[in-house]
Amino acid sequence: MDNAPATPLRANPLRKLLVLAPPLLSGGAAALLLAMAPAAWGAADDLGLASWVPTVSALFLALPALSISLYALRALWRRMTGLFEVDLFGAAVGAASHWVAAVCLVTFAGTMGAEESYRSLGAGGTSSGGFVFLVVIATLIGTTLHGGLTMVYVWAVTPGRRSRLAERREDEVDFVEQWTRRRRR
């Protein structure tokens, strides 16, 4: 039985929801940050930063996270038509990326309107351009990591092998199947 292929998960709505939950969570957190961004306008005025800095910083964080989540949802939905298999290690790594992104986005959404948040970052001695530059660099690093781990998550969900065998023509040769039959003899 050790040569048996992995059993594909059936197209069960609950299992689909479990696979879609991490990108839904990070997408919801990004949407929350987008919705709260206008409320942060002028939150760091007393520290000498321009009024637009908190709002633009929130947009720099939320828009890439939302686009990554939407990409993951679309790609996963396409991969989960019919039977599908899940590689647990890849799924765990990718899901952790979405969970961490969601926690960071919700934390930023909750604190971006408070002046104390910018004071604790030492933003008082930084110019508006310098602060936005730091946010852009941090966003690029975070987006690269999150995007790469999202690709791992999407690749961890593969269409089931049985669905491919069902589409195979009768005259098509499956060399892997022939090789495994010869090895079993």
C-alpha cells in the first residue's frame, strides 16, 4: 500500500472553505485597513509629518496585501474544481503567511490613527519623505515575502490525479503508470 497515490480531497464545501480561509482572512484585514485609511489623515501632524503620510502609508500596505489575497482566492478556486489534493507542509507555510499578514494589517489598522504610534516609532525626527520611504521599503520586503509564500500556498493545492486520468484519451500512453506496473512485478 505504500505505492498508493495520495487520496484527493472531495469537492466538499467545508474543505474548500478551510483552504480559502487564510486568504479570505488576510484579504478582509486589508479591506479593513483600506476602509480605515482616511480616518488616519493628520494623525502625525504634531510630530511634523505631513497630514497625508499615515493615509498613504496605510494604502501602501493595504493595496498589495489585498491584491495578493485576491490572486490567491482566484487561483485556489480554479484549482479546487472537482477533486483536489493538499500538500500539508506547503499549505501550512502559506497559511502562516496569510495569518501573519492579517495580524500585521489589523494591528496597523488599529493603531494608525493614534499619534502615540508614530511617536513610539521615533517619527518625530524623520521627514515626511523619509518616513514614507521607510514604509515603502518595509512594504516591498513584506510584499515579496508574502507573495512568495502565497505562491507556495497556491501550489500546495493541486488538482486531483483522478481528474487528469479521466481526461486521458484511450490512445494516450502514460509512461509513469507503465513504469510503476513493471516495478510492482
